[in-house]
Amino acid sequence: MLIAGAMVFNYVITVENIPASLSALLQECELSPTGYLILVNLLLLVLGCLLEGTTILLAVVPVLIPTAEALGIDLVHFGVVVVVNIMLGLITPPYGLLLFIMTNISGAPLRLIVRDTLPFLFAMLAVLALITFVPAVVLWLPRLLGYQG
């Protein structure tokens, strides 16, 4: 059901040409690639608190990719940034799916699980900042293996 809804949403987005409109709007704002990545991080972090990861991947990311391409952001780098954001959403309250799984497995109250995951959340935020601002951290291995992107 979720995938069907996302496909309908993507169809409407395609018919209305929203990615091109968004790309033109952001180019008019003269947003730098780093500024765009910060904007995407903030958007995905907020959405990660409210939506499930698959929904974000199927409904939101296709709207963001054309603008990333237009700004010259490497799509491998962009994909890693998106996936790390979605991972953060899995342990971020109020909809952190992994929080509920850990609660069911351990039998511990949700507030204790949240408290115990905070150090990991902060570490993941630091890694997200690192890979956002230093793309070479993400791209060194693909480039070592011949990736030219």
C-alpha cells in the first residue's frame, strides 16, 4: 500500500514537473552545493522523525535528485547522505521504528531506550556532518576502484 501511494505521489510530481520547478527555484536562489546539502539534511532529518524510511526514499528523494544533479553534486555522495539521514530517522523519536523494535525485544520502557541511544544519535550526526562537508570521505573507495563521477 505504501509503495502504491508513493508511486501515485511520484506520478503527480512528474506530471506537474515539480523537480524542474524546484531545481529552477533553487538555482534562482543561487544556493551552493553545500547549502543545498545542508537544506536536504535538515529536510530529511525532520521527515525522518515523522515518516518511515521507505516512504522518504520513494516519495521525497526523487524530487531532490534533479536539483542535486543540476548543482553538480555527485550522486553517490548524495545517496550516502540520504541513506545516513534515513538511518538517523530510524532511531529518532517520535516515529523511530528501531526504537519500537528495541522496546519490544528488551521489554524496557521507551524513555530508557531513547536515553541509551542518544550517544549513538550524536555520533551519527557527527558522521553525517563529516560526510556532508567532506565528500572525499564517501568517494575515496569508489574512486580507488575506478569510479569517475
